[in-house]
Amino acid sequence: MLAPTSEAELAGMIAAAEAPLRVRGGGTRPIGKPVAGEVLSTAALSGIGLYEPGALTVVAQAGTPVAEIEAALAAERQRLPFEPMDHRGLFGQEGAPTIGGVVAGNISGPRRIQAGACRDSLIGVRFVSGEGEVIKNGGRVMKNVTGYDLVKLMAGSYGTLGVLTEVSFKVLPQPETEATLVVHGLSDAAAVAALSAALGAPYEVTGAAHLPAGASGPETCVRIEGFEASVRYRSDKLRALLGSYGEVTLSGDGPALWQAVRDVAPLSGSEGDIWRISVKPSDGPALGTLISGLGGAVYYDWGGGLIWARVPDGLDLRAKLAARAEPFHGHATLIRAREETRAARPVFQPEPAPLAAIQTRLRAQFDPKGLLNPGLMA
């Protein structure tokens, strides 16, 4: 295993490499097609280089554990806006998720509906290309728009364009309090309608999920955050709005509920493949019904626009979705499956030919020798 301790050492290793490299941070997110090659670990590139609470900015090396960053922010009552998911429970992995891995996968949680994705909080990156060249883009302020926006390009590239060494984020204050309202007993279609009503109201919802198999039956959950008086006012308004859909209660432990939604805990404890499906919220219930009919289980996040699904091992869910009478408009990503399943079919939603051609040209530009996670996103 290659384990560089500095950016310069990393650049030298990549420049000298002649065979494929498996880029790895904390090793907690084995997503994508299997990659053959020597492991290149960024775990030793660790540490917070700059944290300015007054400027709402944090800069860290790519191998820095997410927990270390969150602890530093929490000490100043701040947080990463996009609520990054922890995949360890889903994969049964040990180790520590790293901030570089979060950026490489553009990992975002339930708060994405209000705060945006990881890439929307990312303001600067440093990385090493497949030729061993150190590249910097962005900066430490939000108004830096000089040159090409490689910052957004690196988020979600899964280490196929370059190996991240440093990332910069804007951060936000922690809210004073939160409240989670739960509507009980709704069908999937009624739940999505209720969530859409809540998201369309002027009450700044920061979480909107539906759990068809909640602890006491179907649970439709809406979160609001902020100053105590504001949360109390908005909670009362939302309770009245959601009351037309069913019985509404206040969750006794909202933070634990949203952590479970974030980390796919409702589906993690059983065997089967895990899929992540992004669709229009209005299309979600019909897809959920189809998946349930195939022996699967689902729950919904992002107001119904994100479906997490567990299906029997090896089931080609993307083909089943495409075979419906209604055209499938969305993205289906195979998150967890046996290695042979991931090797046999596309893990990520195949792109239209023009976009695929652009991706091919980008990889040829940044990694002409095809060293970095080759084939992982094929």
C-alpha cells in the first residue's frame, strides 16, 4: 500500500506510477465497480490547516477524519451545512470516514433540501492529477470565481480525475433548537403530498422523510431548526398544515431519527443490495410500490425525491425500472452489493452519449495514463 505523508510525496508517487491505483481515504465507502491495483491511501494527509469561525471557513487535508472536523466546529457551535452521511453501518465497516472521501462522493444528507449538497459548501480544493501535477482551484472565500470551476468538478468524481489533498468549506452556525413533527399512518402517495405541502410552505423545512415501516407504522417526518421562538411558531403552523393529512405528534428524539435517516439505518441490518434512486417526488410512490412488489423495502428522503431501496441480492433494479410502462426519469445508483454484482453491471446511472463523451475527455485530460480508480464509474 502507498501511504504518502505529504502532498509532494503523493505527487511523486503518482508521477512514478505505471499501473492502476485504488485511491482510498478511510476505506468506509466501497462504492463503484471493483478496481484492480495497488491501494493509494490518503489517510496520513490529515489535519485542520485553517479554521476561522468568524469567517465561517474551514480548511483541512483530505485524510482528516470527518469526526475531527465536526468536533472542532461543534466547539464553536458551527457545523457542516450538508449533513454528510456515515456509510459504516450500511457496509459494516470499521475505520474513520475522511473529509476527502465525503467530497469525492459528494456525500450529502437529509439537510440537502435546504442547505444544498456537499459541492455547494465546497469553496476550494487542492489535488494531484494523474500526471503527478499539483492543481489548486477555488479559495477560502465564497466569491472566488477565477478560472474553471474544478471545485464542483471534483465533488462526486470518486477519485477518477485526481487525488484530493486539501479541501475548503463554508460552514454555518448550529441552530439553537430543532423540532420534528411526525404524521402517522400515511400511504406513500399521501406522505409525499404532505411533505410537498410542508416544503412549499414558508417555514424553512430542513428535513422531509417518509418511513413506511416506522417504529409504530408509517411515519412521515418533517424537521425545522433555528431559534427557539421561531421553531415554536413554525412548529405550530406546520402542525396545523399537516393535521389535514393525519395524526401529528412531536418526535421525542429528532436528532436520532434524522441520523438514522441519514445513515440508511432502516435498511442496513438485513442482507440484500442497496440502491439510491433520485427521482421527481411525484414519481416516488409508484417506484416504491414496484420495488416492494419485487420483494424489496424502501424509505423516502428529500420530500420523496430520494428513495433508498433494499432488494434481493443480484436483482437488476435499474432494468426493472426501465421496463415499466412509464419511462424512468431519474438516477439509480447501486450503493451496496456483492463484488461480482458490481462487476457485472453499471453501478452509476449510464449517462447520455454527449455527457459520457465529455466525461471521457475530462478523464483523458486529468489522468491520461488511466491510473486513478480506472473503471470505478464505468
